[in-house]
Amino acid sequence: MDPRTTPAPEPAAESAAESAAAETTGRLADQLLNLTKRLHRAQRRHLEPLGITPAQSRLLRTVAHSEAPPRMADLARRLDVVPRAVTTLVDALETHDLVRRIPDPASRRVIRIELTEAGGATLHRLRLARRAAAEDLLAPLDTPQREALTALLATLDAAAPPRPRC
Amino acid sequence: MDPRTTPAPEPAAESAAESAAAETTGRLADQLLNLTKRLHRAQRRHLEPLGITPAQSRLLRTVAHSEAPPRMADLARRLDVVPRAVTTLVDALETHDLVRRIPDPASRRVIRIELTEAGGATLHRLRLARRAAAEDLLAPLDTPQREALTALLATLDAAAPPRPRC
DNA sequence: AGTCATTGTTACCTATGTTCACAATGACTT
DNA sequence: AAGTCATTGTGAACATAGGTAACAATGACT
């Protein structure tokens, strides 16, 4: 709803309905990116005293969430990153003694990642920090609104990945 | 709702309600980050043929959205980044001849950023690409759901910045 | 033994953004 | 006029998050 801000040469012959829907779509992208930037910053701010980055935090939580010590490849899949990215994160966490690389008895190729005791302790502080960070952002929403938002995002996340294997 | 995944030593004496709310909050953060990653990828995929990155795209749109050629500092503020970050982006766009640095007649310190003709043309293709990218993500949501989502995000974005001036 | 797929890693590259230092400029004081 | 200070943009260096490509070790299957 701001058609004057269209300096593109093409008159963009769209119906009003199409245009509005497109506006919404485009705006959504901006809003998401904006919000995520703030989330990143809030997380970083809260995680800084713990000495770990948001990505490391995510990895740590994923490890903790796993029933058995996961393999590097498992982590990569669950974090939706390329395996190479996991190596760096585990390196960082391992130097801080928050996780441990342990060999898999069944296959000498695989490496399993185990939470150390210090890692477990950090994880708890991390949850608090993370919650505080999210709380900073989500303050304007009341509980039902938050639930509505999670529901919508869950829909998006669920429909997400045809699991791009190649 | 998964208390067994709490390897932290502390028993975390919280009420069930508090815990559930915290769960929601934490989950929201994950969902947002997840979604944004996908959005980034989708954008990159769609923007790649145009030879510009998402951040450059955002800068370009911001320039186009401004009534008068904005100053670098304006752009930094509106993009919510540090001024130095704008320099790099403008550099890239300028080498592609999509924007131009023009001097401000009033003050020799300030540099104003102007959209070139090629920039305007690119901007239109960019809108299409961007819309397609968002469409990829938002496919699972129907129109009322999207509107609900934008409304929620708008609330968050609006309440956002006490404009951290220092 | 030979071929092929899996697993993790080393060595780079990119994108985005930050801090620090600095030079040029403008504005304001003495 | 000179001095002080804030603004503006940028160079240099670094951090974070991620990606590609090549490769070695290993397992699996013929």
C-alpha cells in the first residue's frame, strides 16, 4: 500500500489483489530478516558471557537433545548444514571442554559427540540466556499471540525440507 | 514438554506453566532461525542470476524507497547496521553500476546514493525474484494465515528499536 | 582385489557484520 | 583565529556462519 515508491520503469500491470498479496509476501521477507537480525544480536548479547556463539549453542542443544551421542553427519543433518560446518563448531566446543569426540565402537569412520559435564552445566545457563534473549524480542506478544506465532512458524518449518539429499 | 532432555545438574524448580511458556519462547527462537536460514537460501538462489546478494538487494530497495538520494549514514540507520557495512555494499553495487555515489552540495562530508537506470531496472527483476523466494517458503500458508503472520511480525518489529543511539 | 559410497577433515572462499583508527569536514567555543 | 568536539565516511583487521572441492580413511559390496 505504497505504490508511489515504485521507481522501476515497468508500470507493473498487476491486479490490485495480486499486488497486495505480493506486497504481503515481500514484506514478510523483510520482517523475518529484520527480526532474525535482532534475535541474533539478542542471543549474542546474552551468550557472550558464556563464551559461546549462537551456532555453538544450537549444536550443544542438539547434542543434548539426542538420545545417544550423535555422529557428525547426524548433527549436520539435524542442523541443516553441510558436514564441514559441524567440524568447526565441534572444534570450538571441544576446546572449551563442553563436548567430547568419542570413537564409535562399530565403525572407525564415525565420530560421536558427547556432552561433557561442563557442557551439561553450560547448557542450563544457556537455556536461561536464550530464553532471556527471546523474551527481549517477544515482549510485545502475549501468550496466545506467541502460540499463534509458533503455530504458524511450525507450519512453515514442517512443510520445509524435501530433505535435499544432493 | 520433554523434561528428560535436561541434563543440567540443577533440578530447575519451575512451575509447569512457566516451563511451558519458556518452552514456547525457546522454540520460537529456533523456528525463527531455521526459517530465516531457508529464506536466505531461497533468496540467494533466486537472486544469484541477477548477480546480487540479499544484503545488496536490501540496500537497493532502501535506496529506491527513499524520496531523495539518502546519505550513507541514513542507509546504515535504516538498514540497522553500522555505517561501515554500508560502504562495502555500496561498493559492490557501484561496481555493477546499479547505484552511484554523488556528492552532497550542502556538505562535503556526506555522500548521497543514487539509483542508476540499470539499478532501477534490476530493482524490478529483483522484486519478482524476491517474491518468488518468499513464495517458496510461504507456500504452506494461505492468505489469511500470511496476514496473521505479518501482523504478528509487524508487532514485533514495531516494538523493536528504542533506536540504540550509543 | 577392485570399485564405490560414507565419513570426517584440511584448505580455501563468500557474505555479512563488527570494532578500531583515522582523515576530512563541519559546528560550536573561547 | 584557534581550539575543541561531533559527524561522516572509510581502510584494516577480525568474527561468525556457511559453502566447495579435494582427500584420506574406512566400510560395503562385487
